[in-house]
Amino acid sequence: MTSDSEAVQSGNELARGATAVALGGCLALAAAMGIGRFVYTPILPFMVEGIGLSQAEAGIIASANFLGYLLGALAAAKASLPGGRRRWFLIALAISALTTAAMAAAASVPLFILLRFASGVASAFVLVFASALVLDRLMAAGRTGLWALHFAGVGVGIAGSAVLVALLAEGGVGWRGLWLASGALALAALFAVLRLVPAEQEPAAPPKRNGRARPNPRLVALIVAYGLFGFGYVITATFISTQVRLTPALQWLEPYVWLTVGLAGIPSVAVWGWIARRVGNGRGFAVACLLEGIGVALSVLGSGAVAVLLAAALLGGTIMGITALGLVHARSLSSGDPRRSIALMTAAFGLGQMIGPSFAGFAYEASGAFTLPTLAASAALVVAFALTMEWRRG
């Protein structure tokens, strides 16, 4: 009887420990991705108004962040980096919080670019190292179902930062105060993560597969589609709050648009995981791209608050689902070491999202509207759907 009760107690402790680790991963992604990477979107209209930032400059600053993310993800994929994964993602989480807060003290576009670049590198390190550590520990505990809680962190961070920005802006806080408060919130998340994800012996890494990955037409198509996804989502994700502010009839909607993106993102990974288990990762990825393409187009073709909120919900409800399904599908299509395939996916995605904001900013300066670049982004997502949709079963 004693041994049975001890076994039950041990199992309960493992379950609680796994839940704490998944929650820690959720907060890490909330801080580094939802805040550190994406809070630029709701704060951008206040920067445009406060310092006269042009849309072209805004696009370049956003692209600098995405360049940092691209280079950071590729650097994080190197097996030769010294130190444990926990150390790397905690350091990166601290850098993400500090560079976010430091935006409040910046006074020039070059400094904004430098800070957002560094923040992009840090967010990539958090995503790569936190995900590897958390998912390995969940697998070792037999609690793989908690991976959805981990990835929900991006939506949690987007929603939380949207509420923070809206409340502070309502109280008259300027763009500098908004950056400072966002950095403080990310720093608070770091202290919570320190407690939730303890330092302990990490599960052994899986054995490496020998041999080079052979060219796989489906994998090549997926990599191209993933790059198109990077371009397709990022224009709306960067400028949707600005679009609302520039439309007098919709200005009242500004506090709610980014909140809608975040709230839709929280359950999205679990929902798309459920869909993928029934139709396959490839079809799930393709359908999510198509739905996001519809949402992106709706953000400029629709009229009225309902259309804008639906566009925001479709955007938030697909971003992390496409990201997760794409990486999982790439692993399944790899015949050699999958790290190379994931690096190529990351590079394609980073290139696409780096081009998007600058393209949109300069297109706005030329045309006075975001319609053309947004429809180009929607078309890119439709092409991604066509490249990856598996019409035949099996």
C-alpha cells in the first residue's frame, strides 16, 4: 500500500512539475514573442503621432527586428553553442525585456533599428531554446499534451500587451511610457519563469540521424510556402493598428484590434493541432494559410468594425498554428538530420517577414494606402496554400 501511494504521489508531482514547466514556457514566449517581438504593432501609431515617424521608417524598424530574428534563429540552431538551453533562453529573455524597455530612451531611427535588431535576435533564442527544453521535459514526463499551453504564450503576450497599451494610453501615457511598461512586464515574466522552469538534469538529446537529407519536392514546396507565409502575415501584423488609426470611422476600434489578435491566438495551436490530427499536418498547414490569406485581404477590402475584427481574429487564429504545423511537417519530410530543414524553413520565413514591412512602408509612401501591399501579402498566402495542399489522401 505504501509503495502504491508513493507511486501516486510521485506521479502527481511529475504532473505538477510538467504543468509548471509548460506554464513557464508559455510566459517565456509571452514575454519574448508576444511582447518583445509584437508589441511594436500597438505602440507604432503613438510613435508615428508623437515623433512624426514615417511609414517607410516604421517599416525599416520592423524589418530590422525580423532580420535579427532570422540571424538569431540560425545562430541558435548551431549545435556548438556552449552552455545549457535554460541558461541561453533566460539570458535571451533578459535581453528581450531590456531592449524593449530601452526603446523608451531611444531618440533616433538608427537607435530604434539597433534595439529592434537586438530584440529580434533575443526573441529567436528564446523561441528555439525554450521550446527545445520545454518540449523535451514534457516528453520525459509523458505530458506532451501540454505543448499547446507552451505555444499559447505568443497569444497571451499579444493580448496582455494590448490591454496594457490600451489602459496606459487611455490614461495619457505617451509612446515612451508604453515601451517602458512593456519592458517591465516582460521582466516580471522572466522572474516567474525562473521559478517555474527549474535548473535540473535535462533529458538526453535524441540520437542524430546519419546521412544528408535528400532533396524532397514536397519539402522544397513547404520551405517556399513558409517564406511566403512570413511575407504574407507580417504586413497586417505590423500595420493593422496603424490602419485603424488612419481610418477616422474606425479609430475607436484601435484598442480592441490587437487584443482580438492575441485572444484568437491563445487557443489556436491546440485547435490546429486537433485539425492536423484529423487531416494531416500538410493539409492543416495549407488550410491555415488560406484562412489567413482571407483575413489579410479582409483587413483592407472589408468595411466596418466587424470586418476589421474578423480579419484580426483570422490573423491571430492562424499565425502560431501555421508556425507549429510547418515545423512539425518539415521534420516529417526530412530524410536526414532535420536540423538542416528547420534552418532552411527559418531562413525562408525570416527573409519573407523581413521584406514585408519595408515593402509595405514604401508602398504606403507612394500610394497613400496599405491596400496594394496587403493584397500582395494575401496573394502570397494563397500561393502557399496551393503549394502545400495535398489533394489526395495517403
